[in-house]
Amino acid sequence: MAETEEQVAEQVSMFERIGGFVVIDRLVETFYERMDTLPEARTIRAMHADDLGPTKDVLKRYFTEWLGGPKLYSAERGHPRLRQRHMGFPIDTSARNAWMLCMEGALDQCIADEAARHEIFVNMAKLADWMRNTEDKPGGPQSPAPRHPAHS
Ligand code: HEM
């Protein structure tokens, strides 16, 4: 039986839709470049090693798999257990917002397809919410929550 256009479309992963390895590579490089330079990200940058090289490689493999591409992350590291892997870092709302600020700009710069970008943003924000493991300081988060007209 011939497949409908819709059925064919469903078989294309988000990984392929946004442009595959080249775009994941650019996204992660841009994300860490922002983390390295934005004053709002100073606290979360300090949680990372000086040399971001190995972390970039891991994140590229993770996003490849998370977006439906080849399972490069789990082949090497097993089940992601991401929340558990982040327990050693104090992640409050301010840290979460700083992480999303780096990611939002990277998504804007690297992903041309607006609908795909929005879907990824929403799902990443959920993951970042879930990664919080530390009470917020009195007075609320210090980093401004990222604003984006397309997501408000
Ligand atoms: C919300 C604030 C977050 C902070 C402050 C944070 C911070 C960190 C830090 C400090 C590391 C260790 C890096 C190293 O060893 O050099 C790390 C690892 C990692 N993070 Fe995050 N992270 C956050 C959210 C997220 C989110 C939302 C994702 C996924 C969408 C993510 C994915 C990863 C991955 C895949 C690793 C590598 C884990 C491994 O070792 O296998 N992180 N993160």
C-alpha cells in the first residue's frame, strides 16, 4: 500500500529535519561559546571543566540520540540518567535559566526551521526544569528568564 505524505513525514526524525550532524555540531559549539562569554552564565560555566572539549563531544552525542539520530550516547555511556548525573552540581532556577539562555540563543542561531526550533526549545526547557535539584535563594532567581517572542 502506498504511504501517505503524512506517514512519510513521520519517519523523518527531528535529527534529520534540522540538518543532522553538521547542525548538532554547530548548536553545541554555539551553546558553549555563549556559556563561555555571557555574564549571566558565569556560575554555570564555573561548574564545568576548564577544557570544554570532552563535554562538547558528550553533549553532541546526547543530542544526536535525543533528537532521533544514531544512538551514539547510550552506546558509550548507557542509560542517560541525566538527573542523577547532574546531582553533583547545584542547579536552582537561576542556573536553569542561565542554561536555557545559552541554549535559546544557540537554537536561534543554528536552527532555521522555526517549528522544529520551537519544539526543541519547549522540550529542552522541560528537561532543564527537571534537572533542578537545589532550593532557590531567597529573593528569587538572579538570571532573567529567557524571553523569546515565539515562545511566550
Ligand atoms: C539546567 C542547568 C544545567 C546545568 C547547570 C548543567 C551542568 C552540567 C555540568 C556541569 C556537566 C558536567 C560537564 C563536565 O563534566 O565537564 C553536565 C553534563 C551534561 N549535561 Fe548538563 N546541565 C544542565 C542542564 C542540562 C540539560 C537540560 C541537558 C539535556 C538537555 C544536559 C545534558 C548534559 C549531558 C548529556 C551531560 C554529560 C553527561 C555525561 O557525563 O554523560 N544538561 N551538565
